[in-house]
Amino acid sequence: MYFQLQDIEAAKLNIDDPDHLRIHSLETFGTHDGPGIRMVVFAQGCQFRCLYCQNPDTLDVKGGSLVEIEELVKRAVRQKSYFGKTGGVTVSGGEPLLQRNKLLHFFKRLHEEGINTCLDTNGRLNNHQAQELFDNTDLLLLDVKHINDKIHHELTGLTNKNTLEVAAYRESTGKPMWLRYVLVPGWTDQPEYLEEWGQHFTNYKTVERVEIIPFHQLGSQKWELLNMPYALKDTVPPTAESKAEAFAVFSKYFKNVILK
């Protein structure tokens, strides 16, 4: 029932005030969310409840601030000279797909200005509206939290079915994507599931890069400030050996693996 009610709120977030995005924050000169130098827009609202979430303050679909889309376009245009040939604008989250219609308009406007677009998503939705946004996205950054659906559900509160469908749809279009994987001790570092994850995507022609992102505790204080229970407060970051093992497994299946 909780997620059904949240779906209703998310639908409102996507429809209400079509000229504005609800965002958490904005980063200039970003270098971690896509190629080159980027302006990164962090959308507000997410339906996943990842145990290791580093930004729990982005979860509330009613939080953040409403910013006019044209104002964001103007900001991007002013920074365009810094983007160079590979940079551009990335929309991350939270979960951007909750505002897919608005982002479609935003991305179309950015393309009119000759600005590259990236979408960083957990793949929550794969409906017609989401696919139209994907088709207007130059690079898709897809977070695939776990290949095992049961563990994925325990880790995020939701199934991985939609995420895998998004990956398959992106592959069918021939447009590029990067896959991202957060390495969490005791949750996502099981060798057998790393192998299965790699095998699932190894024949994808559109996967240009796989990023391994080691878990850390830098966001734990946000949970405390929000008076939210943090299940992974005693979880330590992955060891050098664990990171090396994950890198070795993925490197068997992909040519370009990056350990962040």
C-alpha cells in the first residue's frame, strides 16, 4: 500500500506545473556523472528505498524546489563553452523518471541549443513516456542494483524487473549506455551474483562502460538528521581485495570497467 500511494504522488509530480522541475540541487563542473564536464541537475523524489542511499533527503517527492525549465536551459547555455566536445547536462536524482514528461521537454530544449544530455536512473519505469525520454537521451546511465530479484527487493524495496526491461529497451535502440553497480559488503559483493550480472549484460552492444562504485558511509549523517533509521550504519566499505575481485569478474565480460 505504501508504494501504491507513492505512485500516486509520483504521477502528480510528473503532471503538475509542466514548466518547472522539482529539483534537490544543482552542480556545476561535475565530472562524476557522465563524460566530460557537466552541469548536473539532481531531481527530487525517488520510489526506491535503497538501504545504502547516500542522499535520503532526495527521496520525498514533495521536497526540493521548483525551478523553471527555461532557467535551467539558460544556465546550461551559459556553461556551454566549458562542456567542450564531450560534456553537457546530466539529470540525476532522486529518480528523474518520476518527472519524465518535464524532462523530455528539458532535453529537447537542450538539444535545440546543441547540448549533450545524460540521464542517470535506476530504471523505475519503462512505459511509453519513459521510452520517449530515453530516445531523446544521448547517454543513459543505468544503475542496476542487483541481478537477483529477491535480494534487489530486500535492498531497494522494489523489483529489478523494470530496470532490466529498461536496459533491454535501450539495447534495442542501439543508443549508448553506461551501467553502474554499487559494491556493498554483504549485499552486492557475492561472487556468484557478480558473475550472473556480468553474464546478463555481456552481449549488449550498447554498453560502453561499467562503473563499480564502492559503498561508503559519507551519507550516514543525513539519515540521522532526518531521523530515519539507517540499516547499514555498521557496514564497512569494501576491502581492496573485494574491489579487486569485483573488478576482475566484470572485466571478464566487459572491455571498459572503471573502479570509482
